[in-house]
Amino acid sequence: MYSLSELEQLCRKCKKCRLWTTRKNVVFGEGAKNADIMFIGEGPGEQEDMLGRPFVGKAGKLLDKGIEALGLSRESIYIANIVKCRPPGNRVPEKDEADSCIEYLRWQVKLIDPKVIVLLGSTAGRNILGQDFRITRQRGTLFELGKFKIVPTYHPAAVLRDDMKKADFWSDLKLAIKIYEQIKNC
Ligand code: URA
Ligand code: SF4
């Protein structure tokens, strides 16, 4: 079993899929090593690739607002992505790229062992809940995978593009916290 930092070292050298050829930095993920709440996005964008950190661009600012509105902080949660290297031009990761990378994410989830996982957007939903996952129909509902409670919601970038998604995004985040509090108080 790797430690989180050993896993990070492996990822930094990774050439398992073509995305390594165009990346500037591997975006491993960041936050509390024992976070109870974990957020999973799609993949690094331009800012993230430049800085090697997840959700630091415009979508990240919206996610930060959500995290703060819930009374949480970045330091108390963990944020990662389906792929750890930026797909060129921010395209959706190809199936084989996601399949190559998700093994790292699985290790990460095992090591961090969160109680609740929030999936941000359809790429995270499909790669974790199955290719039949449909964001508009299934966001805001609770999924259980083994011991993990999973709540999918819109990707913050989609919320930025469509104001109508904002209310659902907030209510999904609140649902995730409610579920977490129920578990905590058991
Ligand atoms: N979008 C994502 O899905 N992940 C990031 O880290 C940034 C933007
Ligand atoms: Fe490796 Fe993942 Fe980067 Fe592909 S995206 S090169 S699998 S770390």
C-alpha cells in the first residue's frame, strides 16, 4: 500500500496516457489527508496545469464560494480530478485516458477514506457511477458505492455558463453536508 506522498511521486512521473506529452504540471489533488468530504472534478484546466493545483481558475473560485458557504474550508476537505493531466484545449478526457488515470484516484480515495464524495459534473459521474450516468436526471441524488456516500452535482464551470443551474448546485452541496452530518452523528 502506498502512502499519499508515494502515490503523488508516482503520478508526477506518470506517462501512462498521452496527456503527459502536453502537460506542464501534474495536478495530483490537494487538501486534508484524512478529509471526510472529497470533491472530484474532471481534469485540470489551463490555470491548474500552470500551477499544479486543482480548481484554481474561475470554476475553482465558484467552488471555493460553495465550500465556504457550507462552513468548510479548502484545508478541511480534499479535491482531486478524474485525470491528473490537462486535456489539450480543455476537451473532455477520452475514455482510455480516464481509464488509465482512475487507478490513481481509487488509491487516493482509499487512503483519504472520505465519508462523502461530491462528483462535479458528468465526466466525474460517468467514470465513477458508470457510463449510463446522466447529470441532469441524477444530480442531487444519493449513490452508495461500498461504504462511500456519493452525491453528484453540476460542474462549477457549467454553473458559470448557466445561471439556472446555480440553485441546484447549492442544494446538492447542502445535501452532501446533510448526509455527512447524519453519518457523523450516528
Ligand atoms: N475543472 C476541473 O474539472 N478540475 C479542475 O481542477 C479545474 C477545473
Ligand atoms: Fe498518467 Fe493520469 Fe497524467 Fe495520463 S492523465 S499521464 S494516466 S497521471
